[in-house]
Amino acid sequence: MTEQTIQDSSALGGWRKSSYSGPEGGSCVEVLDGYQAGVPVRDSKASNGPALVFSAVGWAAFVVAVKAGDLRS
């Protein structure tokens, strides 16, 4: 599956904030579970903005890499 974009992510309900996002705001992402086409991901500060939709396999690999500390900024 190629990446897709949802132009107005506010049209979808059920977003949840990443457990890695701090309570003070800052750099936060939200994901939507149960979306048939993949895993939508958006910036929590732009709830009316776009969301990228990743394949479930691709998103799972990304989460594993983040938890393992394999990604550098």
C-alpha cells in the first residue's frame, strides 16, 4: 500500500494521543485505530489538518524502531 493523505482529519473521530507525547503539549502525534485503509497519523496541534495513512506493517515497524531507540533526530 502506498501512503495516502486525509486532507481534513477532523472528519474522523476516535483519535488518541501517542503515549510518547508529554502532557505539556509540544511535539505530539495522534493515531486512529480501526481505520480500514491503514493507520492514520496526524499532528495533534492541527486537528483540522491532514493526516498521513501508513500501512499497518509500516507503522508497526516504525513503532518498534522508536521504542528500540533506533531513530536519531
